[in-house]
Amino acid sequence: MWIKNVHLVDPAQGISGIRNVLVQDGVIQAISTDLDTGEQLSDEQALDGTGKYLFPGLIDVHTHLREPGLEEKEDIASGSAAAIRGGFTGIMAMPNTQPVIDQRALVEFVKHQGERAGLARVYPIAAVTKGQRGEELTEMVDLRAGGAVALSDDGRPIMNAEVMRLALEYAKLPDLIVITHSEDANLALDGCMHWGETSLALGLKGIPSSAEAVMVARDMLLAAQTGGKLHVAHVSAWESVEIIRQAKRQGIDVTAEVNPHHLIFSDEDVTLNSTALKVNPPLRSQEDCEALLQGALDGTIDFLATDHAPHTWEEKAQPMPEAPFGILGLETALPAVWQYLVQPGRLSVEKMVEMWSALPARRFHLPGGSLKVGEAADMVLFDPLAKERVSRDNLASKASNTPFLDQELRGLPVMTWVAGGLKQKDRRIL
Ligand code: DOR
């Protein structure tokens, strides 16, 4: 099949321009600027990409799939379908399930369920500590052998600095990156939004930026001391951006991600009952949003990531202090970043694709991230004019805790392929 006359964006190859792409046997066979095959192509042999973009399949380094144990929120099949609808061909699944993914058999279970779903490539992340209790390290070599691509206690901080130091030290052996949920639990205690003028006005308990930044600083020092590999999840505060920038200058082996909601919304959008915007770390000030974007533009922040965190309607219907933290991401993240950042010219389409595809693939040694000749055809066709009203009916996720509910998003992934197999067309799973 030829995808003709499409705007190919492939930062790993330095390509951004109109191309024709030939896919055969699940693999990219050719990329050409002029298409002269000498033969008439049938509809089956050619897809007209005029006015659309072709990206390497997006890779999300931060997804909560909730299986095993929390299937009322999401399961691996529904989460994989949400990924495919959103243009993601690879997703890294966080281990804060019940039970926590802290043993090899559980890592294998997640992988197996991902394969059974047969949609996106599902990569298990295993816990750093047993039960994510922050006390005793997991069997990292064993977890790696079972297919874990990284380690994280995401959802909970590792409060004991010595445990964190040992984690960074021991993770060097299986060559796994430790993904930190950088939060000081004492500073964050019982807060439900960013600590600032809005939290004071609403009378809601706030979580100060320092709750994140002190832990980011601690983890940089420990990474420097051990030479371990670190990835900072969901960076939200300008102070953290500054600390990571300095750490990179010093040659510390660290990467960082930003979630679209932290770039698009601020604490000023939060109201007394906007639980769809309750997320950890919380939406911070507009200055923080600016600093995060600057960090992304200058390479301090490496990846975009969704932190797709499904919760049930009933859980999110509780008052702000009681509702769980988390925002859905997989199906809305790409259209939202397109609409709020790329369209207004604040982030280039090339940078967006690099941060969501090439760079995560390289850092976590995952397939994909580029549509080079010979690579598996994991790709997404993006139509900047396609529109959709986000509704509970059309979301593939079991959950609907998104601030975009009932809003129209413009600019959608309209086809997603994994290894050349078409998995989604016109936002419907095949
Ligand atoms: O908002 C969040 N939700 N932040 C986290 O760190 C965990 C996540 C979840 O698991 O729901």
C-alpha cells in the first residue's frame, strides 16, 4: 500500500514534508518524493493522504491500565483500545494495580494481556519496591527478564532516601531506568489542588510546588551519587524544571516528561467541584505552565506523556477533597496538544512528534519512533480538520474523567497501524 501525498513528520530522519510512503508486509518499504510506479494504483493499493499528516506511532511512557484488580476503572483491552484511538501504538503501563506489579509473573501477565488485546504494544513497568510500600526493593533482574521496561512506584513517592539510593544503584545491573513520582508526602499531605491564591480563595487544602521540587532535587543528587538512570514523571512546577536543567548540565543521566494537562490548564481553571481537573501533581500556576513549555522547547523536558489515569464516574462524583487524583489522556491528548499548542504556534508539530515518539523509543529501547525504511509500520494518520465531540459514548476507555468531556476537539488521529495492521479507522477500533 502506498500512502500518497501525505505530510510525513519523522524527526528521527529529519523529515517534515510531503512524501509517498510504501508499506508492505508490515514494514516501511520506501519513502519517495515523487510517485511514479508506472502503474495505476487501486484503492486498496493507495491511500490518499492529501491534507493529512503521517507520524510514527506515538509512544506513551506513562499510562495506567488498572488491570489486574481495578478493572471497574479500565482494563488492558479497553486501555489499549483507547491508546489506538488516540494515535498511540506503544504504551508503558504503570504498576500501581492490585496487586502491584512487583513480581515477574505479574509482569508477564500484563504483557500477555496486552498481546491478547492485540491493539497497541503494551510494555509493563514494574514496581521499584515490593507492594510500592517504599521499603524493600523488588527483584529487578527477574522483573527485567519477565519483560519490564522500567521501574516505578508511580502514584506513591519513595520517601526513604536510602531506599531510593539503593534503587538507583541496583537498577544499574538490569539497566533499567527508575521513574520517580517526586512528591514529599508530608508537604503534600491531604492537599487536593495547587497551593496558591486559588486554593486559598476556594478554601481547599493546597499542595505546594516544594512538595515536588524538594524530591526532584533529592533524586538528582542521588542519581549523581550512584550514576543510576532516572526519569522524572509528570513534572509540574517551574522549580523542578530549573533543577532538571541544572542536572542535565552536570551530565546526570536524567529525562523528564510533561503531561498535556499541566501545559494547558492552570489552578485558575479549578473550581470547588471540578474533580475532572483533580490530578497529582496538581495543575499549577500559569507561570508554571510557561516554564514547562520553555523546558520542553529547550530540551530540559524530553517527552510528552499522558498519565492516563482512569477512575469511575462514582469516584469522581465525590467532593474535591475525596475524589481520586487523575485525568484521562490517551484519547484526547494528541488532539488537545494540537489544538492548544501546535495550532497557536507555541509548539511545532516536529517537536511534538519527537517528544512523543522518537525520544521515548530511544530512551526506553522500544521499537518504533521512526518510519525509516525497514522499520515496522507503527504509524498514525492525523487529520487536522477532523472534529469530534468527546462523549462517554465515543470514548473507548471505560472511564470518562476528562476535562474535555462534551467539548469538541479539532485535529484527530483518523487511522492507526501497528506493524502495518490497521487497528483504527475514523476513530473506530477495527
Ligand atoms: O493523578 C494521578 N493519578 N497521579 C498519580 O501519580 C497516580 C495516578 C493514578 O494512578 O490515578
